[in-house]
Amino acid sequence: MLDLTFDSPKIKTIAGAKHDWELVIGMEVHAQVSSKSKLFSGASTQFGAEPNSNVAFVDAAMPGMLPVINEFCVEQAVRTGLGLKAEINLFSAFDRKNYFYPDLPQGYQISQLYHPIVGEGEVIVDMEPGIARRVRIERIHLEQDAGKSIHDMDPNMSFVDVNRTGVALMEIVSRPDIRGPEEAAAFVVKLRQILRYLGTCDGNMQSGSMRADVNVSVCLPGQYEKFIETGDFGHLGTRCEIKNMNSMRFIQQAIDVEAKRQIAIIEAGGKVDQETRLYDPDKGETRSMRSKEEAHDYRYFPDPDLLPLEIEQAWVDDIAKTLPELPDEKKARFVKGFGLSEYDASVLTADVDSAGFFESVAEGRDGKLAANWVINELFGRLKADEKDITASPLSPAQLGGIIDLIKADTISGKIAKDLFEIVYTEGGDPADVVEARGMKQVTDTGAIEAAVDQIIAENPAQVAKAKENPKLAGWFVGQVMKATGGKANPKAVNQIIAKKLAE
């Protein structure tokens, strides 16, 4: 049984000149569907291809060309909805959203306004162990992406690349449940994590396959609770939308800047206009992009070239059977099955490949010891080398072999770190490396006792101090380990020193 008991984080407040203010944030995340072809054509979705090479006739809006729905993209949207514990709508429909797109040849976007494919769901946003925010998902709809306008290649002309035109997007719309900049960034991180587990979006924000629009407003303390009770948005402030955020750091900065801008306007007696804004990280400010349009401004109407989309519950059920173990479930299993702390389990399940690597190492071994080596040694080294877990020079079998040698008392923890470095950089079977290089720790108590006797005999003053203050016995441990090249069994060394100093 998955334990999802948690407390909500404290509400973020911002001090104004006259009042303390609270933040209210909603997110619209555009996630590119992981699919080899576009939403309504067979053109490739390959990123980085030669400009205007991934274009079918329908993408270029050639006369008479009709869109044909990509069933796999629909399946990916359903899979995403199921992963977010959302309602799947068996009936959905596509609409045309009309306004001038310089990089969308059709002059309109095919989207879903009135009948989205996915209804209400939720995301549990972990802030720290035992603290999380439940963010409700209002809807997920499918739509086609626009192309890309390029303005810096010529002083007099702009260029258009329509490779991205028609690529399937899932727009994931949250309720205004997020209450601070850190929560907003954590929401995007958690959503990206779930999508990657599901395999429905790669979540690469640098390449634009995932980006977020952030709706920000401010209200006085107590007003949000009235909104929750009544559902009346009048209790909340006027929201402004910050477009196309592709960085967790910029999301947090933009929210903070925009909230302070709105507070200053309100406290000066002004009125916040509902509008779309852009964040300029160089100037640390948001600036107006356009007045916020309502649905009627886009002249939505049902797309006449596409029939309503009707799917069967049996098909949805079949998709549900193929869902992987998702992050929250995997984290709970790691805590219970391997005895990990919630923090360590969160680190290990942050990425599906990291979780798989750890599980391979921990299988049949001490879970806590395996977690320690994966998190502290392997992750630390990979970060220093700027490598992903999928590019790790050290395999799960090799790391597991090192742990086996530790548990068998064949090597000490110190030797294990040296062995880790050798296998990481040079490869090889850990047991063979230990044998070939004479790295086995000394477990012969006679040899250890001889080393202890020699050090005690050579340092009578230190012996006297240690007998007065037993904490100083650690000095002798260090000297013995040094004398044995770090190969002496630490447990045996401590026992023998304690016995000798008590005589």
C-alpha cells in the first residue's frame, strides 16, 4: 500500500510596504510527445535536422492536404493522463485556434479547447521528507506545435524553420494550487520525472521539448482560503502569464520579480492588467508581450477536417496495464524493501535510469550500503566527470562486486575507495583486481597485534595520554593503518588497541 501521508509546506509570503502578500501560481506545461512522427502527418520529429527538412505537405499547408491523427500520439496522451491519476475522456475533439502565426503556415493551430482528451488529475510535489504540495491537474489537451522564427541571421530579414510545425504537444494545465517559486520549480521537476518514467516526453528543456507558462497573482492572507471554499476567482488577484520558461532557476526568478511588480502596483493604488509577459533574466524584469486574450479572441471552432476522437475503455485499460512503476510507488518500495531513508530513496528515484542502476546493485545485497555507494561515490564521480548514469564506466555488477568484497571483509572501506577508482578508470572484475594487486585487508590478528605492539613501544608518552583519555586511542588506530598500508581490518585494530591500552 502506497503511503502518501504528508504535510503541506508553509505559504510563501512577500512583504510589501503596507501588507504581507501571498502568491498564487498556476502552470501550463507544454510537453512534446515522444513520437517519431508528427501529430497530423508522417513527417519526422528528429531534433536538430536541417531546417525545413522535416516537413510534409500538410505541415506546409499545401492546398487540399488534410490532417490525419497519429494514433500513437493519442496513446501517449492517454498514458500521461493515467500516470497523473487523471480521468481519461473517451470522447474528445479538435478545434482551430485562430490568430496570426508567422511560423505556422496554416495560420491557425489545431488544439482542444472544449473537449480535451484528459480531465482532472493530480501531482504530488515533494518539497522535503514528509512535506509535499498536492497540485490538481485541470486538463491535458493535445495540440500541434508552431515552428521557429529566427531573427539573428540577417540584419534585414527573419527566417522561418517549420521542422517543429505540427509536432505533437501535450498542454498540461494545473489548478492555481502552487504557492511559491520553489514549489513551481519543484512541480515542473516532478512532472518531468513522471513523463520520463512513462516515456511520453523526454523533458529536455534546453531543446524546447518541455517548457512552461507561469500564471502569477498575489492576494492578501485569507483570500486564497475563501477561493478554495467558494471557487470564486474574485477572491484572488489579477493574474499575469509569463511565457516560455525553460529553466527551473528562471521560473523561480521570474515569479519573484513578477510578484513584487504586482504588489508595487496594487499598493500604489493601481490596477494589475491581465496580460502575457516575458521574463528578461539579464535585466531581472518581466515586460509586457501582449494583452491576455480570452478564448473568444481566438475564434475557436471545431476543426472541420477532423472527426471527434472516440476511444474505447478497453483500449485505455490495455494501456493502463503497460504503465511502469511510477516515482512515488518506486520510492515507497525502496524505503520499505531496502530500508532506505525517504531522502535517499528520493535521490535514487529522481531518474528512472538511476533507479534501475541502484536496484541492480542492491539486488540480494545490503540496500543501505548499496545506496551509500551509488549516491556518494558513483553519483559524485559522475557529476565531477559531467557524465550521465547511462554513460557510467562502472557497471552495476562491478559496483556490486566491490560491495561483496566489503561485506566479506576481504577489503576495508578505505581499500574499497581505492578499488572503486581503479575499476572506474581501468575496468576489470573487482575480485580479480584485489587479487592481482594484493589489496586484501589483513585479518591475521597476530600480524595486527605485532604492529600495535611496535607502535605502543615507540610512543610511551602517547600511551600515557591515551590511558588518561581513551578518546586519544584513535591516534594509534591511524598509525597502525598507516603502518599496514591501510590493509589492516579496522574492527580488529580497534579491539586490539583497546585491549592493549587497558593493560
